[in-house]
Amino acid sequence: MVPGDGTLSQAAQGGCGVSSSLEIFRSCLEVVGGSQLWVALLEQGWDQDPNEDTEWNEILRNFGILPPKEKPKDEVEEMVLRLQKEAEVKPYERMNLKELKEAEDDFDEADRKAVEMYRQQRLQEWKCLQRRQKYGELREISGDQYVKEVTNAPKDVWVIIHLYRSSIPMCLLVNEHLSQLARNFPEAKFVKAIVNSCIQDYNDTCLPTILVYKSGEIKGRFIGVAECGGIYLKVEELEWKLAEVGAIETDLEENPKKEIINMMTLSKQNTSARENTNTKSSDVLKPHIT
């Protein structure tokens, strides 16, 4: 039987001494059970706030009458949870173009706009992939394929063709560099052709010859060893040359050969200064004829 004379309510409300009240309260819980005692407390006018941090509430929580008190989330934790939610992958971000089309009716208006933007992004990625699969290497063509592969190439594609002869070392070096550039810039079309298959009686002094096409027109040309960069040509220097024409977009910030050019210019200036000095010295040493 639950005490009904108000002693329990007084104990719970703090009407007795704190220590004795807690002992009475705890004893009642152990004797009659938590659920019965809770009903009795409510019937006798229990008005203790269950969310307060009191010893009474702690006892009730220990006996399972009150649920465990939730720990307040700090600002950092709330921010982390919010960022995690925002970073959740949307269903459409795992779909290919075909799946996006099939699931279009399942999205709401906000998602449809996001899906359209995502579709355009995937479409661009797909086009880039197609180009990588189509180009991305230095291909050999013959003179018979010149018009089709070079002159009549798609208007939005840059075409770099190297006319070469395998017996010329500089041509082999250019082919090696163009092979690497073709892999690095797969959106451009790199081809090579033995010069005799395209132009009869072409002078070897004009080799290597690099021609750059866009929309069927020649946009740039490098004819002979000197214009192609010299026998010590580096791949970065050839990359810069093609970028200057517009055929590729390079990450190089300045001409790799700039330092060499500056040194050559400085050397010429020094040579000229020495010549002027020598001339003046000679003039001083000349006898004056009267």
C-alpha cells in the first residue's frame, strides 16, 4: 500500500529535512515500486519540474520513472551535424544520364533544377571522356587521309600535324614530345605523317614541320629546326609554342626558354659593349695626322 497521508508528498516536495526526506523517498520506491509511487505522487499534487537537476529527479531517473536527461548539444556538435547533413550525397548524384532521365518524374521542383544542372555537368564530363577516348595519342596518317583528318576535322578541334622524316633525329625528338603532349592535352588532335606521302620533293632543311589547324585553316606553323626550338628542344618549350598559337591551354606561367633568350641577349649586349670599347681604344691609339 502506498502511503496516502501526505508524508510522501511532503518528502518529495522537500517538506522534511533533506537527508531524511531523500531516505523516505528512496525507501518508498524500493517497497512499492516506481510506477505505483509515481501515480501516488501525481495524485498528491506533485509539481516538481522533471527537467530540473535535483536529487529527487535523479532518484526517479535511477528507478526508470523519469527518462535520462538529454545532454545539451554544443554549438560545434550542431554545426558538424548540419554540415554532415548538407554533405549527404543526393540520389541523383549516383546516377548516370540514362538513370537520370528515367527517374526525372520522381523528383520535386527543387530537385529537378538541381538534376538539370547535374545532368549538364555529367554531359560535359561525358563529352570530355569521349574526346579522351577519341584523341589522347599521336596518330600516324597518310597523305590520302590529310584532308579528312586535318583540313575537314571538326571546327571546334585544334589539329597539330607533324610532317617528318624518320632519318632526321630532330623529327624523332619532336615526335617524342608530341606523343607526351597528346596524352596531356587529349582535347586537341595530334597527328604525324611522313612528308613524302603529303608533299613530294619537300626540302629536308624545312624539317621538322609542324602545322596547326583550326576550322580548316592554318593558325600556326613552325618550319625547320630553329623555328621548332632547336636540337635541344624540351617538351615544355614545345608546349609553350603550341599554347601561344592557341592550340592548347597550358599551366606554364612563362616561356621556359625565356632564361636562355635573356642570356643570349645579355651575351650580345656584352659583345657589343666590348666591340665599342675596343673601337674607342683603337681610336685613342691612332696617331693624329696633321
